[in-house]
Amino acid sequence: MANDEGQRLQERLQQQAQETADAMLRSVRAWNELLAASTDMAFDVVLKNWDYSRSLRSSAEQAIADAIRLQQRLSKEMLQAWEGYSSEIKDVLDKGGK
């Protein structure tokens, strides 16, 4: 009878050890899944920030290029207007001197 009691005690201890091991394994798996998910999210955030900054930089470069083209066109138009004005003044001076 003492032998049966000792065997039942040993079985109960083995069962408790197995349950503890199972609980620990589930906990490790949960932590692994959490680590994988948080790492994946972190890389997603980094990539989205990279894409955003690249897009913002591209937009800024485009805006600067557009501003330079506009300034170039404005300068050409102003130069043409000035050439026309100075030509008219020359014509007036030439006619007045004759």
C-alpha cells in the first residue's frame, strides 16, 4: 500500500511537472510571437517613415525645380520687356535728334 501511495505521488509530481513545462512552453511561444509581431511592426514603421521622407524630399526638390524654372522664365520675359522698352526709347531719341 505504501508502494501504491508512493507511485501515485510520483505520478502526480510528474503530471505537475508536465503541466508546468507545458505552461512554460506556451509562455515562451507567446513571447516569441510577440517579439516577431513587434519586430515586424518596427520594420514597417521604419519603412513607412523612409518612404514618407523620400516622398517629402522629392516633393521639395520638385518645388525648388519649379521655382527655378519660373524665375528663369520671368527673367527672360523681363529682359525681353526691357529690350523692347530700350528699343522704343532709342527710336524716340533717334527721331527727336533728326
